[in-house]
Amino acid sequence: MRRLNPTQYFFLKFGIFIAVILLVDQLGGRLLHACFIREVTGEYAIANHIVYQAKEDLLILGSSRAAHHYNPEILGQSLTMKCYNGGRDGQGMIYYEAMLDLALERHTPRLLILDVNNRDLDNDPEKKDNLSCLLPYLSTSNSVDRFLLQKSSFELLKASMQTYRYNGQLFSIVQHTLFSKFSTPDIAGYRPLTGSMKEGSLPKKARAVQKEEMDAENIRSLENIIVNCRKNNIRLFVFISPRYSLDPTTTTVKKVREICKLMGIDFSDYTSNREFAHWQYFADASHLNNKGADLYSKTVASHILKSDVKDFFKSAKR
């Protein structure tokens, strides 16, 4: 056998090293994904239900305000259909579109409630950075690619490493698989907040208007959600849920109202609804507590029942 010179020997060792790294990455990624899809509590368990298991007729999407404001049991009983709440903390319009796209690959709901936050169309780098939570679904769908590119042009290149897709999730995977009994369970995705604000918490006057930079991608995501619902015969309701605040209407809310009106979508703004203007209904200024959420869920159900939803279902029989 011909003996290798030092340079050839170096490249041989380097090649073996790279091959071992890639093998460990592939095996590690597969192991992490197998554990990831078995999470039974936490935000990923809720997202996994939407992506892999959703069968409900009513789906709710939005940020933390959706997650804490819509009680699926109340909505389901009132509307006589099964309901699931897919709201997630710290997310924005692009995430909502991504989750609807992923859900539609396996199941088509009859009704979608989209809870829009009052700055969801603003250019917010933090919300785009939070799109990294979609990385594990690269193994599931190619449609995730375009959403991850909103986070960074290099995100897909980095995601070619399987273990990168679960970066920072090891503790969460262990917690929500092996030690799930120590986590607070959700109610079909709904995570009620307990406790309430103190009496007199309402500011004496409104805060100064915060400037928003309308983001074209966020606006496009909202329009895509509307178009996708129409294409799949899904009745869409867009809600702005209540706040305990005197702040003026944001540019986002005005723009969402304008788009919904232009595209013929049912839009309701409960931001300053007097029925909810009580500190007893809020855990903090932006989130209803369980008492407020139950009242709000009944109000939403009543609003939907008073709409033309029954006629829509008849005309949209599948």
C-alpha cells in the first residue's frame, strides 16, 4: 500500500473529522426531532398540535393575547364545534400565516379567529427573530423556508445543520417530555391567567402615540391569510381583543380595519369596549385574566352566532 505524504494524511484526517461531525449532527437532529414531536406541554406542544394533529373546526391564531383571551371550551360549546387555540407569546403576523399554512397541509378548519395585536404590522425585528421557533418544522414542510428567510438570509444555510434547528431547546424538550407533569397544562391551547390588576391601575391619561413603521411583509401576510381562507372556504373573523388602556388607536389597527373592509372580512375592535373596562378582568394592561377571558369568549361566540356564519357554512359545504 502506498504511504500517504503529510499533506494527504492531513486532508484524510480532516475529511474523516468532517464526516464524523455530519454523522453526529444527522443522528442528533433525528433524535431531537423524535423527542420534539412528543412534547405534551408548553408552546411547542400547542404548535405541534396545529401542525400534526389538528382536527378542530374552529382554529384561533394570534399572539399571547390570543393564547390568554379565547377559551375553546366556551367557544366550542356556544358554536357547537370543536375548537383549538394556537396563540403563541411574542409572535406576529408572519408566524400566524406560517401556522395557517402548516395546518392546511393536513386539515382545513371551517372557521378561523385571527386575534391581531395593536402593533402587528409594525416593523419589529424581535418578532422576526422569534420566527426561529419554526426551524423544527423544516423537517415537515418546504413551505417554512420563505418564512424563515424573513428572519435572516442565512437562516436556511445555518439550518442545514440538523441540530441547529433545535438550538437552545434541549431544556424545553426534556422539561415538556420527561417532566411534563410539573408544567401547567393548557386547555386545548388556551392558557388562562389568574389574578387581577389593582384597583386604580388605569393611567390618568393616554400615552403619547408611538410611531409605527408599516412592514410590507406583515401586511402581505395578513392579505395572504385572507386569500388562503377564501380559497379554502374558511370563514375568517378578525378581532382586536380588549386592553386596559386609554391609548389611542394605533396605525396597525387602522390599517387592519382598512384591509378587512377592502377585502370584505368581518373585523371587530374590542380594544376600548366599555363592557371590559374593569380592572377585575385584567391580569395586566394587555392581557385579560381567566374571568375576563371567559366573558370575552362568550361575547366573541355571540358575535359569530349573530353573523352570517350559518349561511356561509351552507354555501361552503365540502
